[in-house]
Amino acid sequence: MLKKFIGLCIVLCTIIHTLVPTISYAKNDEVYDLAGEEWTTRKGMRFGYTYANKADTSNRLESPHMVSLGFEMQQTMHGGDWLDILYIQNIMISGIDQSVLAPSANVLVGFEINEALQIGVGVNGTIYDPSNQEHYFHLVTAVGWTQQAGKFSVPIHVAYIPDVKDYYRFAVTTGVNW
């Protein structure tokens, strides 16, 4: 299980490192390389609640309700007026309250509106599949609000991870960025 998690983290970090410097866009037939643009980075701890539908049918979890703890990094590129590009990497561990480690990693792209409202979609990977169908990768969608608090900011995010076998997950997290 630990080998799968380490492998997943290596794959996600490689994808992140490969994609961010190569993003470009065209305007009036001119190509702009975003690699030279300045990205703002925020990072911080996360904690919250996760509901994993039908997870109590597995032999590892006793309840679908879990506490989640993790760490998140966000990069934003200022768009000029009210719209910024948002890139998020997140590692969470759920199930600690049930003496179970159920780690997951998320990579999302999206938008930040007025430096507060965040909308993203991406890939969720986990080494634990309660359906026992080897479904280790899923879509993840998220929306959140980040409130400035002096040098820090406080995000509140809601995420939904669908599953074809109805083992969907829903999470609400908060924390602090610096």
C-alpha cells in the first residue's frame, strides 16, 4: 500500500513539474509563453470532514464519516482584472479517527475569481478502493472561498469525487495558508 502511495505521489509530481512550465496561450496570432509569468504560491495545512458513500461496506472502515488531515499547495497567475488561473496540489489522509490510513492525492486546475472564489476540476488518486474494483483514479471537482486574514488566508473548500459504482466521496475542508 505504501509503495502505491509513493508511486502515485511521484507520478503526480512529475505531471505537475511537466505541465506548469509549458502552458501557453495565443492572442491576436501571437503566442505567449506563461513559463516566464510570475506565479503566486500559497501553501498550508487542511483538516475537515469526508463522507465516503458505502465505505462502511468495506472490511476496513466502520463508518462512512471520516476526519481528514492534509497539506495543500496553490499556485495562481494573476490575470489582470478579476480572473486568475489556479493550480492546486493536495495530499489528504482520511480515516484516522477509525485507526485507518486512507491517503489520497489531488491535482486540480481552475480559476480564482476576485482573489476569493475558487473553482477547479482535476484528478484524484488513492491507494484504497472500498469497492474492491481497482478504481484508484477519479475525477474531482471542487469549489471554495478563501478569505484573507492579514498575512494568512483561510480557505473553505467543498469537493466531490464521483464513482461509477456509487462509491462517491464528498469532503468539506478548511485550514490556513501562508
